[in-house]
Amino acid sequence: MAESSQMGLAARVKSAAPTIDVLAVRTPTLPPATHTNTFLVGTGQAVLVEPATPYQDEQDLMVDWVESARGRGVEPVAILATHHHPDHIGGAVALCERLGLPLWGHAMTAERLSGIVELDRLLEDGERIELGGPTKTALTAVHTPGHAPGHLCFVDEASGIMIAGDMVASVGTIIVEPTDGDMTLYLESLRRMASLEPVALLPAHGDLIADPQAILSFYIAHRLMREGKVLGALEAHGGPARPSDLVARAYDDTPEALWPLALRSLEAHLIKLEREGRITREGDRWSP
């Protein structure tokens, strides 16, 4: 690697803990994010978490990062995927080939990627990946469905930090879609994350979150607040309504430019409310 490239890489890599380095790479993600965090975990044996970027220049940077780590005795054994969304898996095929590493993830992630990207190992909830080295550690996989069916978080044993994927972000909130997502499971997963009492959270988008309990409590409260506004908008509509009929009232505190994204979570809220028997559905319309 040329000296200028080494300097550029060093400027972008951050240390979150003695066992975790972070490199944010440019991805085609949703606003306000523009990058997805990737993680190199371990001081001898290691894993690379989030093969995120589809862009070759950013993939080149990730390859340089791993090769630099190999030069100081850090040897990745696998690439881990938190879930199947494009801004998290966009570089999987290229990086696995270029680095000679297998891809691991949850069975439901493998199902969503069938015919696109093949996983070499399926990780189950609670599975530990032991990593030897000067500072020994292990990553424990935590199945956290809701944003995506196969979503995994990973807890680093040495630091107590949880790699949180798309369950939370340091800026804004997370979209829960009606196709990939499940609002009931999402709330349950947030509560489970809190019960594990991580020291900090490393989200896929944004900076380290130093107060996990505060952000997880905020996310739960925010979703319940939004649920109340969705229900109130439906009641105020006065008859059967489509999600598009409700977004202006339910998201009156959100910039109108974001309403197309908000519609996805709004429908996920409606599905949850219907499942709980609090509203009814006929075709594409819901009623109180």
C-alpha cells in the first residue's frame, strides 16, 4: 500500500475499544445516513462485520484495511452480516473473494439472499465466536428481528460493547417496513437488547452510543408515541383509510420530504394494531 493510501486509511479508521476498530464506508443507504460502519473485531483471530459497500473504491479501502491488519498479526477468519439489506451486504461477494473469507449470518438472512449471495455458515441466537489473540475475546450473536427477519447484533465479550446493526442509529430513528419488518418483534428486540445491559452500542449508521439504556428507552417510547398518533389519525379520519390518508396527521412533526419513508413504518404500525385487535382491515383500508 502506498504511503498516501496508508495515511488516508489511518485517518478514517477509529478505535471503539481495544478489540474493535471501525471504518465507515460510503453506501447507498437511506437519509440522513450516507455511510455504513464496518467493524474489525479481534486482536489475533478476528472477524470483519458488515460487508457493506458496493463501491469498488470503498471496497479497495476495506481490503487495504484488512491487509494492514494482517501485517500486524490480526487475521480475520470470517465476514459477518447483520442482515440482508443492500447497504449492509453490497460488498459481500467481492470482499469474500478478494479476502478469501467465508460469509456468516442468520438462516433468515440466507433465505432473503438466496440466489444472490450464498452464506457459508448459519449463526444461531446465542452462538459464541471465540477469537484468540493478545486480548482474547468472543462475539455472541443476538437474534434481534423486527427491522429485518434475520437481524443479528453481536456482543464483544472483552469490551461489553454491542454491534447493533440497524436496530438503532445515533441520529434519527429506524424504519420498520411492512415487508421485511415487524413492529411487534422490533419492540421486543429493543427490550431484549436493553436486558443484556451492553456497555455501549455501535450502530451501523453514526457514532458510538455511550448510553445504551437511554437510547433504547427513547426508541421504545418513540415507537409507542408514534403508534398513538397513528391510531389517533385513524380515528380522526372518520372512516376506512389507507396509510397515505393518515401520514400528514400521524407524522405532522416530521418534514414532508420524509413522508414517503414514514409511510412504510406507518403501515407496520397499522399491521401491529390490527394483530392486537385494536383496528380492523378490509383490503388496503383500515378502520378503528
